[in-house]
Amino acid sequence: MALAILGLTACHSESSGNIKDFIPGTYVSQARSDYSIANDTLEITPGKNTENIYLITRKTGYRRISDGKLQPLQHQVKHWSGEWDEQKQILQIMQTGNFLLFQPDKGSLLNGSSEYWKL
């Protein structure tokens, strides 16, 4: 029994370290609705002189659909910062209160109901 608990603790510690190692990088998502088509990119980099702060750049390119026709491509860029919560294993975006949930085993992250794939 003690070996099983020790094994689970080791796995948890190992997966926790893997998540933080997995965080930095570029993640992409595509979405389509009756009203638009969008490509989203999240670039996540570690903050300087801190272990738990990350800089996030969100780049979105989208085309509205009006009367069944694609409109010209539009771009939007947002800059955020996030704080890694070691206990909850999430990266909380300070400006919005949203959080990013990383899934290293799937090579992705979740931002609400949107899934982004790591490049």
C-alpha cells in the first residue's frame, strides 16, 4: 500500500513538472460558425525574473460572413500576463480572470471551451 501511495506521489510530482515545462510555446485554434471563420494563436513565454508569471500574446485573424459571403480578413492582437497556480495547475490570465488548462498528454490547452494545439 505504501508503495502505491509513493508511486502516485511520484507520478503527480513528475506530471506537475512536465506541465510547467510544457507551458511555453505557440498554440493554435480554428473556429467556424455561421457568422465567421477565425484562426487564433497564443504565444506563451516565461516572464523575466519570476517562475510563475508568463507573457501571453493572442493573435486572431478572422473573416466575417455576411449574406453568405466572406468579408475581408481582419486582425486583432492582445497582450496578457498570466500567473501559474501550482496548487490548481492552471495559468490564470490576470486581465480577464480566465484560465488556461494545459494537457501535455494531448499536446493541447483549453481556454474555456476552446482547444488550442501546440505547434
